[in-house]
Amino acid sequence: MAAPYWIERDAPADCFPDVALALRDPDGLLAVGGDLSPERILAAYRRGIFPWYSEGQPILWWSPDPRAVLFPERLKISRSLRKVLNKDQFQITFDKAFPRVVAGCAAPRKGEEGTWITPGMAEAYRRLHEQGAAHSVECWEGDELVGGLYGVAIGRAFFGESMFSRRSDASKVAFVHLVRMLRRWKYDLIDCQVATRHLASLGAVTVPREQFIRMLRRLCGQAPAGESWNRSPSTAGEGQ
């Protein structure tokens, strides 16, 4: 059986192997080791690779095939979710509580033990946020944070990492607002990493990894709208 590529901790940030070398079982495991420096994480995303591991494991780098993505113009809003949106039950903000969103995503889910968002991962994405690469969407009910999501933006691609809900549909509402703003800012792709029923209900589809990589090569070097991530999302509820 082939073994994943080993990355030395002091290796150059972009020293990842070709994603075509990723294992089939487990699907997409490409490399082990390295570190979680902002430079290495961003280099990984540009190549269609992301870190995902549990406490006590070495850093694992993945590039599954096929890849789950959502094209912003193909967002699906069910009748029941549209009713929730029309109630204006929640207030949405962007980049107002990034550490709290990551902490919410890291909290153990019902029926699950542990989390893949280790303290090292949380710190790595906090540094990316400070550099302006990682972003959060917050869903509030009054003064209480009840849901949200976070991810990384490079060029005109957004790489979703995790979401959480403490109220029914809170994470879906946050996601809808994110997609609407990304459409306004001329983003063409949201990476959802791995397909789930939850994401499929919102319009996510799977594409061959080779096609995904071609899209990244085109999009990561392009600039979104100039106002992206720098303005109040007070009109995020408009549109679809």
C-alpha cells in the first residue's frame, strides 16, 4: 500500500506533492507533517489541499476526489428556509466574532466525541484572520451568538471550513447570507470539501478533483470586488 508523502516541519511552505498522488483509501489523504503556518495553509488551499486531523495525530493533508463545491449562483433555498429568512429572526454580521465562531464550531456535536478543530488549528486560523485571509459569518439572536461559519478567501474562491448552530437553521441562514455576499463580490466558487446531505440541500454538488484544481488555478489569482470584506453587510438579505 502506498504511504502519504511526509513533509518536514522546516520544509518550504509550498512543497506539497501532486494531488494526483492522494490515496484512495482513505480518500484524499495526500501528506503528513509540516506545520500550520499561514503560508503553508494558503499554499495548500491554492492547490486544492486542506488540513484535517484529530488531537494526538500528526497534521494530515487531504485532497479528496470528487470535491464538493457550491457555485454561488446555484444556491438552493427551500420553502421552509425561505420562511425562516423572511421572519428576520436572526441578525447577521461578518468578521465581528471570529474566535467565538471557531470555538462554536470546535464544540463537540451531539452524539460525537472530540473535535478536529484542535487548539493548534484554532490558533492557525486566528492568525489567518488577523492577516485578512480567514473570515467568519455570525448569526445572532439578540446579543446571543447562535450560529455561524468560517473559512478562507483567496482570489475569487472561498474555502469553507466549518459551521455550527445553537438554534434550528442558524447555520443555514448564515450560509445563505455568505453566498449572497460572495455573489455580490464576484466570487465564483465555494469549496465545501466533502459532500454532506446538509450542503446538498443548499445546492452543493461534486466535481472531479481535476476540474476543481483547474478552477482554482483560474480563480485564486483573480480579485473579487474591491469592497469585499470591508463593508457592513446590512443589505446581505437582498436578492435570492
